[in-house]
Amino acid sequence: MADNDLMTLHGASVLVCDKDGRKLSGGETALDLIGDAMGCHAEVVAVPVERVADEFFALRSGVAGDVVQKFVNYRLRLVIIGDIASHVADSEALRDFVREANRGNQVWFVADHAELGERLARG
């Protein structure tokens, strides 16, 4: 079982997930993370890319939509942390999705924890 850490970054309570946990692969695993976040009053769930199933990045699979919808419903922010260059290189639709997500405030794709801190600092 993976350990998750709760930390405060720029006034936001962030549940930082361990890279070795269960893969974020759909609604059920999203709800597990949401439950963990709600249990410790986190506002943001930061998931390392290593914990995101490949199907998430294949938009036609519907996994990303299912996961994102769960986070939206529970009013929690989802942040995917890590290098997704290989995924976006293979899909124009995913590249567009990532760009649009990063313009908003609900789902972000960031390179590292420092970038997450910068985004949170901007409000």
C-alpha cells in the first residue's frame, strides 16, 4: 500500500500521492483518491504520472473523462505531475486536452512539484 502525504502549498491543502500506489485507471480509483483527500481535508490531489494508467492518456478510452468528472463532482483539483511528452506527442487531441486543462483551475498537468507550487502561488 502506498503512502500519501498531506502538505500545505501556498495556502492549499495538497494530498501528494506516492508513485508506487494503485494506478489511476477509472472512476473507482478516482473515488478512492477522492475519499483519501476528503478524509484529510485536502483541496488538491497530486498524482505522479507513474500512477496514471496509460488508458487515461488515450482519450477515446473514456478513462480521463471519467476520472476528471469525479474530481469535478467532488470539487477537488487533480494535478498530474511528471513528464507526459511521449503521450502528447502521439495525440493531437490529448495535446489540446492538456492545454485546455492547464488554462483552467480544475485539472493541471505539471512537470514537477516546483511547477505545482508556482501554479498554486498564482492562485
